[in-house]
Amino acid sequence: MRLKTFVWLCLLPLTLVVLAFFVLPMVRLMLVGGSGPQGLAAYATILTEPRYRATLINTVVLAAATTIVSLVVATIAGLFLQRTRFPGRSVLVAMLTFPLAFPGVVVGFMIILLAGRQGLIGDLTLRVFGDKLVFAYTIQGLFLGYLYFSIPRVILTIMAAVEKLDPSLEEAARALGAGPWAVHRDVILPALGPAFVASGAIAFATAMGAFGTAFTLATNIDVLPMLIYTEFTLSANIAIAAALSVGLGLVAWAVLALARSFGGGSVAAAG
Amino acid sequence: MMRDRLIFAGQLLFTLLVAAFLIVPAALSMLAGVTANYFRGISSGFTLQWIVQVWDLYADTIGRSFLIAGATLVVTLFIGIPAAYALHVRGGRMARAIEEIITLPLAIPGLAIALALLLTYNGFSDFRRSWLFILAGHVVFTLPFMVRSVMAIFSAIDVKTLDESASSLGASPLRRFLDVIVPNARPGILAGSLMVVTLSLGEFNLTWMLHTPLTKTLPVGLADSYASMRLEVASAYTLVFFVMIIPLLIAMQMFASWGEAGGARK
């Protein structure tokens, strides 16, 4: 057998599996999206139908807020963890990255334990203020859940980027008389730019499509994945559900592709 | 300097708070799973009754999750390693296009992929009802991790030279693949395998859409218990899940630090 034939044979099982269980289904999803009573107009309903549009805005705002807060939190913690050495540091890093492997549903449950009816926050506020604060099933609870799964991801990317920073640039800035704030503002943060774009895009795309966490917490909140789910299972509105999920998939993919064109290879490494 | 020390303390406190936000609820859930009455606190005593109850109610989901994770691993090994080799050897625009397509499931939300699979295979009711349907979803979702992890090793170890020297000794492509390529790719295969098993055990977004009442997996059961069981049972079930994935996570971390040590030696 010649090498060329062998290489083709090596690719064959993967090609068949990916065609059968990914490419063809995605094509079918796109076709179904345009096959309802409204035809291709179903793809526009996300913008024209007020209820869907409100859900889309809700989801985008939530995902953007998650991204910004995760970036700020992860930059402070990531810079600190990568720049300083102290006993217990590696344990702290392990703690911050441990939730990476939690499924969305488990993240939802973590928020229930923090902010649910028997949650820690409710317990503490009852003791201190005599009033029980319960918000697991509100948009604030969902936001906390989204932070829970995106902070570890962003911290990892930021730490990797801080490690690669060129220390001589900071030394030069300091030698030229820049104070610590000026060094951060003019040297460190701009140098972390690509990492911000890359990890921000991952956080945004993940938050847009998060289903498990929303499934546990967003019983009364409209976010896009829950809308798709209820349209599909409860309303049997299959064409609309397909069109909405094609839209969601396109947005997530486009955000990541855009970030990759900005940030070079860093997204691929983190993705 | 006083100011430096204040800044250090502030940053440390902030980082500790973030870590607490992530770890405290996980610790609470482990505790609640073995507490007789969580509402009354640990003074109500420790018990294994909730774990026993989880076992009675959900043992089948635990077994099925292991079955699906194992099968996903076998399939991704079988199709992922040869494909990674082919993509590396062939290179060029087509290889990059294929790599791009197989990594799309990382960007597209699981819900969309699950809907696509449901719409395509609804007519095949035997397949649709069996655990193999979930397996198909898990394979699509985990395959990129296996392929990329093995490809990363191939670019690190200079496969082409190895392959050519084996070829000059007269070995056939298949012999070379099995006796030279695969053994040399072992670290990438191991890293990819840990990733695939961990992701499959925890997969929810696809599985929730693809499962039937007879093919529930552990994360599906978890969602079920969060919605309908008392907090102690849900916590005990989560504890079982943690016990399953924590060894995998530790193995992954150890493996990553070996990799770094190996890289440093080079």
C-alpha cells in the first residue's frame, strides 16, 4: 500500500463520522429553519418579533456584562498570581481553575447553594440584617452563574499571557520614570490586549450559548438558549427553534472567528 | 514599603474572595451531601443515607455515563489518531479546512448541534432511542480535543523524520503507523483521552436534548434531582459526580506539569 492511499484511509473514518453526525445535521438544521409557515422570514423573526428581540437583547447584555466583569476580575487576580510568589499560591491557582470541568447544570446548583432559599447568602443576611436575601432564580443569580463558569477560563488565558510579557519593556518604562500606575496603564494592559480579545470572545460566546446553567436557574428568565428550548419542546415551533439556533450558532462562531483574526493563535490554544 | 504591602494585601484579599466564590459552594455541596439535615446544619449529624438514596435512584445513570464515556473514548481514539496523523502528514489547505470543520462544535452551542441531530435522525427510531444516539453527540463534541492533542505532539516530535527512517528500513505505512507513530504520540493520546473522558462524563447541553427516559446519564439525572429532590439528595448526587471527575482533573494537572518539565529539559 502506498503512503498516499494510507493517508486517505486514515482520514476516512473521521470524514464519515463528521459528515453523518455533524455536517449533514447542521445543513438539515439550516433547511428546517427556513421550512416553517414563514419560510426564510423565520430567520428574521429574532429581530422582528418583539418577544424574541427582547430575549436577544437580554442575552447579549447578560453575556456582555459577564465578559466585562470576568475580564476585570481575571486581570486583577491573574496579574497578581503570575507576578507574585507566596506559600499556597499553587493551591490558590488550582482552586481558581478547578470549576473549569463543571457542567453548566452543576454551576447552576452552586448558585442555588449560594443564593437559593437554603443558601449561604440568605443565611448570612438573615443573621446580619434580619432579612433573607434570595436571588438564585433571578437575572442576578444567572449572572453570578455565568461569572462562575467564565472567570476560571479567562484567568487561565490572562495568566498565560502575563507569563509571556517581556519584562524589559516594564523595566524600560520604570527607568524612564513611570510610576506603577503608568506602567500598568501604558505598558502592561496594552500588551495584554490580544489576550483580552481572545478570552473575552470565549467568555461572550460561552455565555450566549450557555444552556445548562440557564436550564437550572432561568425558569422565569428569557435568555436565548431557554427560548430555543421551549419553542422546540413545549410549543413544537420547530422551524423557529431551528432558525434561532442557527442564528445563535452563527453569532458564537463569528465572535470567536473575529477574535482569532485579532489575537492570532491565542484563541486556538485556549479554545 | 508600606504602600507596596497594602497593594499586595489588597490583591491577595481580592484573589482569595474570588477563590472563595468558586470553592465555597462546591465545599457546601459536598458537606450537604453527608449532612442529616442541611437546614439545621452540621449539628444534625453526618449520614450516608443520602448517598445510599442516590445509589438506589440513580445508579443506572452513573453506569450509563461510564459506558458512554468509555465508548466515546474508544471511538475518538479509533478515528482521531489516524486522522491527526493524516492531517499532519498531508498538511496544506485541505487539512486546515478539515481541522476547521471538526473544531466547529467547540464554537457552536451544544443545543444547536443537538437540535440538528434530532431533526436528522428522528425517523430512525431504534437509533434515536438507544444510548448510541448520545454517543454520536459526545463523539462530535469531544473529537476536536483528541485530534488537536495528538496533532500537537506530532508537530513537537518531528514525525516526518521518524516515519521516513522507518520507511527506509522497508516498513509498510500501516506497520510504521502502529509501531512508530502511535507509540511516539502516547503523551498526546493520554492528554486527549483524559480530556475526552472528563468532557463526556460532564456533558449536559447535548445530552439533555438527546436522552430518553431510558437513556439518562449522570448530568441529566443531576438536573432532574436539582429540580425535584431535596437539597441533601441533590448534593449527595453532586458529590458522587465530584468523586468521579476530581481524579481525572488531578491526573490532567499532573500531566500538564510533566509536560512543562519535559519542555524545560529540552
